[in-house]
Amino acid sequence: MNPLTELDQLNLEPAAKNQVAALLQALLDQVAQDAKTIESKDLKIGALTYELAYYKRIRFSTQSEALTALQRDVFEETFDTDIAAIEAEVEQLQDHSASTPATRPKRPRAGRQPLPPHLPRIEHRHEPEFCTCGQCGKDLVKIGEDVTEQLDVEPAKFFVHRHIRPQYACRTCETITAAPIPPAVIDGGMAAVGLLTWLLIGKFLDHLPLYRLEQIAARSGVILSRSTLADWVGRLGVALQPLADRLAWHLLQRDSVHADETPVSQLDPGNGKTKKAYLWAYRSNDLQPGPKIIVFDYQAGRSGRHAQNFLQDWHGHLLVDDYSGYKALFAAARAHPETQFLLEPCVELACWAHARRKFFDLYQANQSPIAQEALNRIAVIYAVEADARELTAPERQALRAETSVPALTALHAWLNQTRLRTAPNTATAKAIDYTLKRWPALSRYAETGDLPIDNNPVENAIRPIALGKKNWLFAGSERAGQRAAVIQTLLGTAKLNGLDPAAWLKETLEKLPTWPNSRIDELLPFRRLE
């Protein structure tokens, strides 16, 4: 029944009745407004919940090869951010919703890792305001502690080293004596080793252009002009060049190497535009003993002669993609790039990841049953590699002979039979032809226990360069590209060997000015044996 109708039945004075009627009407209006608000919030929560489910389905059901590695990183970062934002919006609406209970179970946060134990801890103790019970007044007794941890960070702090050298004179000899100036990697420069390390890590590992580093310093009231930063980078590149050259020498002592290349834009001042240059990458084989090495070689083009110039008279197993620039290295009449003397040819290893990708793209395009069968068969040989990851080379060779070789033989026979039934010039025929054409190079790894199945290690090493190109856009000159290759070589090798690149670089820059060339290997970014 309507409360206003019931009010008419009460024996009240007219003035009081009007006052109570106005109050009831206000309450009814408020209830109606609250109902509309709650309904609106419920509708919005429902819409956000649906949107959240949609984002989670897309985010967590993504095929691993549906996007390139770089695209996948950006995709996951974006969707993780969107999911967190939607969840926060839902929580805000629920906190202010009258239809939601006051106490809700906490949202589970799966996957949170403990904070690194090596980080310093600053303790904040929170004691109760009173040491007695608020109900009975008795003294409180400590029974335990509830400990929570929060991760914090301080931005880079700039500070100054003051080197004070007292001057002492001998009145008799009329001479002045003072301690020598500490040696520095840049003579007479104002930059300490820590600042130089911050500069190189920011530019070549975090891919920040110099103008951004200039802005970061300016926020702390430190004026570092771009010309000064550029001068330091140039001098450090020259100082570190011998270390990169030595890494290249060590790499070419191995009998198997990965190789790949990635395009880089280079400024072409005469035209006011950019032209395409290439960063060539050569990486050691992880299945063989010794430190891991990655060497970058910046060149103005993609001609195969650049690979020949780098490798010189090296010959061994070279794992590459199907780029024609490498073909001269495998020719029987291979000539030395400088002396033209005939050299022993390199042995070609092909990448199964590239061959697999052809069938994966085909399957994604039209759900081809032939592509699916090829993927299933290739998965068998990759499963063997996963099982053999911790085995020794002889054990891996035995496992490959027992499992991989028969699987490869069956795959080769199936590809040949399938090709006979496939129309020419189709996508299926091209995928099959790519694998059959390179079959000797694809199957060669299985004859050994220490050759890799694919070129993924060097592609993974190049990936940070692809990410960095989005920031620095182009190399200013060929010399700048070569300098970047030197520093990327050293920092990349440090990362491969599990070292902190910044810590290694700082220590190296401190030692470099007085370090004898005969002991240069001790400065290389290899993990030291304990």
C-alpha cells in the first residue's frame, strides 16, 4: 500500500500531516533514485564483467606463433594493463554499490612471486598504541608477527667524487710531490665510471636516445648536454673495441656458429632520408662447452660478402636461414675474401623453426590437414630435443639416433609422397618444397649430439635490437652503427652468461685504463669459475 494513502487515515493536524507527507515523499524519491543508481551500476558491472571475460579469453588463449615475438610482447603488455584497469573499475563500482555486501572475499592474485632475497630490507615496526587490552585492561603478550613486504625503488642519484691531492714541497731540494692522478678510461673527463656505465646501459641496453638521458639528468638538476654525452659514447666505443674483437676471435675458435641479420635504418645525410643497413649477428652453439658468445657486426648492406669478411678462413657448421647471401660460404670453390686462396667450405645447417613456420602459416590460413600432419611430425623431433636438454653430447647423439633419425626418415618419405599428390605453385607445395630443398641441411644435426636443431638462439639475441629500433629509429652513421655493435656485443654476451651487464661494465671500465693487453681475456664478460 502507498504510505501517503495510509497517512490520510491518521488523525493528524493538517500542518503536521503536510510535513510528514513531504518527508515521506522525499524518502520515496530518494529510494527510487537509489534504485535507479543501483540498477545503473549493476548494468555497468555486468558490462565490465563481460568485457573482462572477453579480454581474458583473448589474452590467455593466444596461439604462441600467431604473432611475432615483439608483437606478442606488446599484445600481452597491453591486454594485461587493460584487464587490470577493468578489474579496478569493477571494484570501485562494487565498493559504492548498496547491493553489494560490505565484506567481500579478496580477489585471488595467483602468480605473485616472493621479493628477491638479495635486496636490502628497511624495517618499519608498527606497535599498537597501547600495551594493554582495550576490553579488560590486562597487559598484552606478543604471540607472533605479521610480516608484509612492499617493493620500492629510488631513481638514479647523482653525486660527486672529490679527488683531493695534497701538494708537498721539499725546501732543500725545492721540489713538489703529489699523488698521481687516478687513471680514467676518459682522461681528464668529469664523468666517473658509474656515470659512464649509466650512460651506456641506458643507451644500448634500455635503448634510450641521448636526449632522453639528458632529460632524466635534468630532472635531478644535472646539466649534461647531448654533445657531451655523445663525446663520451664515442670514446668508450673506441676503448671497448679490443674486447669486442677478442670476443669475435674466441667465437671463431668454435666449430659451429649461428648466424642471422636484421635490418637497421641509417641516416643518409645527403638526401635527408634514411637508408637500409644491417646488423649481422653471430652466436655460439649452446650445446658445445665454453662461455656463450654473441657478436654483432654492423654493415652498410646485406651482401653475402659481409659474412665472408667476418668469417674469413673459418670453416665449420654454420646454422643459417635460406638467405642466398650465405650460399657462397658453402660452395666447394670458396675463396678467401682478401687473398682469394681457395678455402674449405663451411657445412650448412638449416633451421627447423623456419621450416615449421611455413606449415604453421599454412595451417593458420586454411586449417590444412597436410600442414597439421607436418606440424605433428615436426613436434616429435622437437620433443626429443626437450628430453635431451640436460644430456651430455654422447647421450644426446644416442637418443637422436634412436628416435630423431627414424622420425626424420619417416617425415622425409611422407613429404615426398604428399608432394606427388599436391598441385604445383600452391601454398602447400611451396611449404613442402622449402623443406625438401633444404633436407640435407635440416637433417644433418641429428647425426651428432652437439649441433642445434634451429636458429632460435641467435634470433632471441637479436630481439632486443628489434625492440630498441622503435626508440632510436635509426643509426646516425655507419661509424655509429659499428660503435653500437661493439657495445651490444659486450652487453649481450654478459647477459648470455648470466652476468649483470651494468656491474660487469662498471668493473671493466675501472680496470681498463691500467689493464695489460696480455691479460685481456680476464676482462671478457664470461662467468668466472669459482
